[in-house]
Amino acid sequence: MGKLVIQKVNGLVSIQDKGRFGARKFGIPQSGVMDLNAMNKANVMVGNSPDFPVIEYVLYGFSLRAVENSKLGFAGAHSDLFLNGSLIDQRIVSLKAGDQLKVGAPSRGNYGYMSVSGKIAAKYDFNSYSTYPLAKLGGLNGQYLKVNDILLSKDLKISIKQDVVPPVQKDTIRIMKGPEWNLLREHPKLKSFRISSDSNRMAITFIGEPIAHDRKEMKSSAVIPGIIQLPPNGIPTILMKDCQTTGGYPRIAKVLDEDLGKVAQRQPGASIEFQLVDNDYNTK
């Protein structure tokens, strides 16, 4: 067993896994980590199965104290780590009982991930441990982590499968045509958009020139993470892990699942360019 106590929280810190699937018919979002590759990597660092729940933190850091010996792994956006007050240059950290660890605010990205050797204990709702506060699902009592929360982990004998998603090296974000693609008058790749500071776990919003399109009244239709909606103002929005289950704007495209984590890690003000591919991932 491992035992950690949260001492300080400055931003949104939560327990997440791959997300919950099959519950959208009840109006429940998928949730789950914003960067799947980073989650997998953090877990493998400490010998966990890649799909074990992890701690996701965004914007700011947090601090914790080890009540029992624990092994932690860090991936995703880089954060400075301070062990008992001293800066350390390592991504795999072994803590002894009584040690204190400060996790700095993420840099060179938005979402950081901390794995704990063994499986973190959390609520299991609709086949997922992911925290979704609006419905109080998953995590610790369905809420973001707070001061004095206790993280427990139990060592498990597992067979590790190295299924880490290969990172995408290109700067562009790959997309496939969506159901309402034919409403566009110009190709999205002709435009460059900057990420807005209003972006969050529900959606990535942009600042830029509108995409010309034929407006059309639509009934609400099913949406999933990665769908690119086009509101009447012509500025696209990428739906993310806590997005709604239906939407009334044209679904012009979908970001490839493999690129969705890269979108999540782009900081406000960063530019994004879209690259259209077919279902076989060939460039168009």
C-alpha cells in the first residue's frame, strides 16, 4: 500500500483515467485525461498498467506528503519538482514516509500527470475512475482534489502492455471531414488560429479570422471529444473530454484521437493549423 496526503492545491487537480464509454445515452460526458499518451507514459514509468488512473493537474501545481513509501512518475507538461524543499531533476520520484513533494505549475504545456505505483483508489462509476464534478462521478467523492484528501494505492501484480500512443511530431493538427463539412466555403487549412485563454476541459476555443460557410439551422446531434463545431461566428471550437453529449452547431470535422492530446497541451496564444487527412490518415 501507498498513502499520500494532499497539503496544498492551487488549481484543478483530479483523478482521471481513459474516460467512461457507453454512458453518453444518459447524457454523461466521456471525461478522462486530456493527454492519453502522457497518462500511459506516467504509468509505465512506475510499473503500472498504462490504463491505471492518474492525477491530472492544470494551470497550477500542488503539494503532498508521503505517509507511506511511494513511487511517483511525472509526464505531460513539465513541472519543477521540489523534494523536501530542494529542486530535483528527475521524473521518477521515490518518496519515504514523511517526505514532502511540491509540484510546480505546468510549463511547456497545460496538463501534467502524476502516477502512483500501484492502483490509486477512487470511485468507479460507469466503468471509469475519471472525476466529473458536475455529476459527482469518479475520483474522490466525485470532486476535484482538495487539502487533506488522502490518496491510497495498492500494489498489484500486473502484466504490463507497452501500448503508449506514439507521439505525433508534426506541428499541424490532423482532422477528418465531419458530417457537415459540405457547409464550408473555404478549407480550414487556409486559416491559422490562436488558442484562446477561455479553453478548458470542455472545449478549445480560438481567436482568428472566421471560416466562410453556409449557415444552416440544425437540430441537436450527437458529439464526441475531438469534434470541431462551427458556431455562427465562423470561429471553430474543438470539443474536449468533458464536452456535452449533443450540440446544435455544424460538425465540420473531427481531430484524430492521436492528435487530441497535442491540442490539449498547446498553451493560450499558440497557433494551430489544420491538416485534412482521409480515414487511412493520408494527407489531402
